[in-house]
Amino acid sequence: MNVFARCQQLPGGTQTPLTFFAFFFLLLGLCVGSFLNVVAWRVPAGRSIVRPGSACPSCGNPIRWYDNVPVLSFLLLGARCRQCRSPISPLYPAVELATGLLFLGAALRAGPGLQAAADAVLASLMVLTVRTDLENWLVLDEASLGGLAAGLAFALAPGGLSVLQSAGAAAGGFVLFLLIRLASLAVLKAKPGYVLPPPGHEDEADEFTGGMGWGDVKLAACIGAFLGPGRTAVAFFVAFVTGAAAGIAMILSGRHEKRRPMPFGPFLALGALVSMFAGNALLSLYLSASWP
Ligand SMILES: [Zn+2]
């Protein structure tokens, strides 16, 4: 008798395969999150993601496999390197935990199948984008263009989005954000030096002149390819509303430096994740509401 058959004899047995699948996705997500930490740290620095193995940034000692278990090692080590006792950033376990929980959510929402895999890939790309854009003002092409290709590839499989929906929403997202970029460029070009590049990015002043970077334009296409027209609209709406709310909150709290830009990638990522889970519900709520 195999494990599945045995478990199905227990009360609530029909739920068992889903529980196994969800637990597997949680563990997978924790490991993928650990890998995303490596990518977010090494790719912007132009280093290999394969070699050398992980090392402590302070003392350079290699990190043993048992000190590299997602979330658990951070807790067991008391947030400090085993060798030199220098603190480990809580960002590492936070990224691992967020990815793990998003994978768990994807598994529970979609159930075993290709859709859960597509959702997990999108979630991974969005977590990566939040980290690289907040830290380096960078949306990696590996995430945006790689994600665009992955989203289109998932649409080739039966079930889920059609290729037309996926490609159409990707093209729509690309064009919309390109227009926003061009329009804001046209307005801001008339005011030279109005938007200052962030500290450390003075040599990329051009990229920060427009209200929207190229990375955001490519990211919008990627989100479209995964979510299709309706849910992409929800994702962009959530991104603009939360972005505006965060901007206003920064200004009111006095934390916003005048003429400094704000990264938009994290808000696009947030919008995509909200829409991945609740896009259809929000869309039908909007469509069924009686507008005056
Ligand atoms: Zn160390």
C-alpha cells in the first residue's frame, strides 16, 4: 500500500493529496527563496550564481549546508555567522519565508497542476524584483524578459490562458507603460534636473528622467503574459493605487526627499501578487457593482 492510499483512509482523506502537494510547495518555496537571495545579491554585481558556494560577507568563511537551511538556520544561529558572529540580515529569512508562503498559497489556490507551477514562477519573479529594485533600482532582465518568455510558454499548455490572451496582455502592458514613460519624459525633459537620480546612480541620470524606467516597461509585459487581460488590469490598478498611497505617506511623514524618484517595481510586483490570488474576485466584484 502506498503512502497516499494509506492516508486516504484517514478522516478527511480526500484532502490528503492537496495537503501533501501544499506542504511540498511550501518547502520548495523556502528553497527557491534561498536561491532568490543568491540571485539578488550576485547578478547585479555581475557574479556567477553557481560558483563559488555561499560565504559569509563579513569573514568570507564558506557557509556549511546545515547553516544554510532556509529560515531555520537563521533562527538556530541567532541571526549571527557561526564563525565571526557578525549579524545576518533578516532580509534573507524574510525573502525565504515570503516565497515559501506564496508557493503555499499558489498550491492551495490552484491545486496540483501546471497553474500552481505558473503561479509559483510568477511569485518568485516578483519577490526577486522587490528585492533588486529596492536595493539596486534594478529590475533584472532575467526576471522581466525571462518571465515574459515563461508566461507565454505556460500559455502554450492546455488549460489556463490562451496564447492570444497572454500575448495580448503582455503587449498591452508593454505599450501602456511605454506611453507613460514617453509622456513623463516629454514633460520632465522641459525641466532639466527636475528629477535627481538616486545616490550612487548619478551616471544613469537618463534612466531616472522619465517617471517610469525601462525595467518597469518590461516588467509590465511579463505580468501581462502571466495574468491575461482582466487580471493584468487589476494588477496595474493595485500598483498605481498603492504606489500613490506610499508616495503620499512618504511626503506626509517627511521621509521623501524632494525630486528623488521612487522605485515602481515593488508596487507592480505587489499588484501582480494581489491579482494572482484575488484578481478574478476583484474583477467580478467590480463588474457586478451597480455604478450610478
Ligand atoms: Zn562570518
